[in-house]
Amino acid sequence: MKRWFKSKYVRSFIFTGVISFFVFAGYLIGLHKLTTYGFFRRVELNAFGYVFERMGAPEAPEYYDSIFLRLYSNQADVSDHIRKNGRGGGLTSFGDEVLLLAHDGQIFSVHSKDDIKRTNIKVPDNGFTAYTHVAESEEFKHLQHNLSFFRYNDIQYYQTDRDRGFAISYTEFDSTTNCYRNTVAILPLGSNIQSSEQLSTKGEDWDILFRAQPCLPFKSIHNALEGGLAGGRLAFRPPSTLFLGSGDYHWDGMYAPEAIAQAPTNEHGKIIAIDLNSRQHKIFSIGIRNPQGVTLDKNGEVWIVEHGLRGGDELNHIEEGKNYGWPVETLGTQYSKLPIPNTPAYGRHEKFKEPTYAWLPSVAISSLTLIDGFHESWDGDLLMGSLKSMSLFHTRIKNNRVLFAEKIEIGERIRYVHQHTDGQIILWTDSKKLIFLTGKPYTDNYVNDYLVEEISNESFRSKVKSTINSCRQCHSIDPDDHTNSPSLAQIFNAQIGATDFPNYSRAMKEKSGSWTPKNLKAFLRNPEIFTPGTVMPNPGINDDATLEEIVIFLEALNHKSPNPR
């Protein structure tokens, strides 16, 4: 039997069979929504996402489109420098450099995608090694431990009226009592320090500023230590206040025997305000689950994004002394689709301070920053990252309500969003990439320049441009933009129905041939006659000269990129 199993062909066959079983089982469960649907859904999002991350992603896009701006992108892969499996971390600006705190505690100096260096800044020991030993001990090995969620959570540069320095937050394990909590440490900086290159520190050089009380014991339900629900995000408000989003580590009465977010003296499930001068702290607000983003608006008001369950991701305007309801009130449900236990009004948020906005279903909101000095069409707005939806949410607040929440698909699990002092937006992803974004408004330079060069008669040129603009109400001229309709770029002489547009009509899918000048003219004169059953409306081009120019324009798109920076 052992000999038989040693065959690499047999092992490969078994491995393929196991994977196929889970894929097929997941399909059946998803199709019929069986009771284990929620479990398989989470396996799909985590296990398969983990595998595909390592199989290699497609080439990074040059840009991402939003309503007001095109976001041009440069990317850097930092994964080779990360020592420990897991996800998390944060970003902060220090002068002209950005500091990246990875989940494993390494701090990197970032000047550009081509200039990323590991610093000599060593962070305090978070007790990870001790935790791994305790997790393997006879006393605790029967519990479920997920070590990859035990991490450093955020970094924040601060400058008070007295001093300046870095603050970091992390989950700290205390091996003397086998418990854990949210901890904040600070590293004061001398006035002569202008760059991270001047620093070489040890963990003992950091000063422990805050340890959340009480220290939490292991849980016997789900994971013993839910590091992914630590929150841990930081924000600094002059002159001297540091805000910490302290998560409840899944101590919510469902994944633990009791809920602590409503406990008035328990410092988990809270927003904590710490005065850096006096070193005093207070509970600023309660009823918080997993605050994955904390920031200040232009008026210094505190905003957070809170990671919910199945539904109930929240954007909250945090006011001192207010109770935000978790887990008594939420606009989500359990992953099993069952109601949250002991809620006074199912699907309602009426007793406690309600969210400014909630996502149903959850998009796994992960981070939050204020945009200022990026572009006038975005300045003053909030920008959020998300994990499950792999998108940014550009959100405008007016009179304490959400005017819009624009989804911008990035295609990466976005762990952190930060705006640097130079105006650039920088994203940190779960695939260990840094994405640098700059924004520019859309222009018609290509179309205008082309028409001026090709058509001397101003009146006719205006007519052709008007026709092109009518086409662009549905069709993009960017080669890879098939969002609403097939892109017009690079279709000249291409096979009919062959772009990456996913919603071709059956008639167009089955149409043979290519887009020759003759076929293009016939189609644009009357789409229904050329392709009976097409959903393309008649563009109303009745002038042969205009039709000829449109076909020439489509040919020109094949030879010149319409995406100039």
C-alpha cells in the first residue's frame, strides 16, 4: 500500500480528485444553498484566494477608471521580503518617505515603486513565538489556532506640541497568563531625525503607551485568538490625541461565551482616545466590532469603517460617549444567515447610534483615509479599501450623510489606503503589493487631434465628432474597457463578437465573419438587418460621408493608443 502511494502519478491523481470533490461539492451546496453554504463560501474566499494569489496575477493594469478621474497605476511587489505567512499592516508618511509596517513587524522605507528598502527599525516583541509554543502545548493544542491572523496592525507618525515619533499597534500575547490584547507602543524621535535611514532601533527602545484591559483569555469557540478582529487602526488629531480602533476579537456572544463591546469598562470593542502628552486614555465610544479604518475629516471629526458579519459593514461618524450598538444592533446577520441573537429589532438599527452608511451584503471594508490635495473633484472625500470586493469606495459626506459611494474595481484585496504628502494615493494589498495611484481628468485630446488633422471642413468635422460622441455614450475607445459595451478600439478587421465584452447577444455570438469596412457600414446603417436579434440600437447614421469617416476613425484606433497620459 505504501509503495502504491509513493507513486507521484497516484498522488497527483488523489490530489486532483480531492480538489475536484471540493469544487463540485461547493458547486452543489451553492446551487441548492444547503446548510454548509456559508462555510464553503468562506473557504472559497480564503483558501482559493490564497492559492490563486500565488499562481500569479495578470499583468498590472496601467490605469483604473472612476467617474471623475482616471487613476494611473504603478505597482511594486514586496512579497519576497515578507518572512511570515499572513496579511495586514499599515502605512504612514514621514517627510518625503512612506513607512510600511508589514504584518510580521518589519518596517520598510518607500520612496517609489523602485525604491523600497527594509529599515533598521526593530519593533517590540508581540509574543508571537511564545504564542506558537503555547498553542502546541498539551493544555491548549485541542483549541483551534490560526497563527496567520496574529499580527502588527498599524503605524502612525505623530507630532504634538511637545514631541514627535511613531506609534504602532499590535496584538500582544502575554505568556505569563496566556492572554492577549490590543497594545500601542511609541518610538520618540529626536529633532535631528529627518529620515528612517538615520534610525537603528531595538524593540526595547519603544515605549509601551497603552495596553487594553482586560487581557483576554483563549476562546473555545472557533479560533482561540481571533487576531483578524483586533481592528488596531490608528489616527492622530493635533495637538496630542491618538485614536485607536480596538476590536472585540470575536468576543460577541456567538464566537465567544460573552459579548464585551457593550461592557463599559472593557477596552475592546471600543474607540480609545489616548493623550500623548499626559499618557492618559479614555473610552471614546462603545459598541464597536472590528474597526478596520480610522481617520479624521477636514474638521477633525472621527470617522471609522467597521467590518461586519454577513452584511453590516459600516461607515460611522464617531461621537464621544455614543454607543454604536454592536452586537445588540447590526444591519447584518450571522454567516449561517440566522439572525444575530438577542437583537431587539431584526434588520433594524434604532436604539443606538446608527451608521452613516452600511453595505448589504458586506464588501469586507478594510481601511479608510481622507483625500486632500489629490484633485479638486476628490478633495475632502473619504476613500475606503475593501477585501472581498477587491475595490476602492470613493465616498462623499455632506451634512453627515453619504452623498455617494463610488465603487472602483482594483482586482486586489486592499488591506490599507494611504495618501502620501506628495498627493499620491498608495494601496497595500493582501498579495503584498504597493499600488501607487495618481489621478487625471479625462480628456478628448486624441479624438480632437485626430479630427482636426483628418477633416478640414469645420462643419463636417463637428458632425462627425457628434456622431462619435453618440457612439461613446455606450462604447469606450479604450482597448480594454468593455464595461458597458464592446470597446471600439481594435475591432477594425477583427472577428465579430470577439472582444472580452461578456454580454453579447446570442445573435452577435453566432454571427460569423469579421468587421471589414463593408460589414461595419452595413451594421451601422441598420444593425437589425445585418444581425437580426442584436440588442444594438440603430445609431441613425444616414449620411454616407459621415459613415465613411466613422469607419476610417475605427481603423485609425487600431494604429494609435487612445490612452495618452
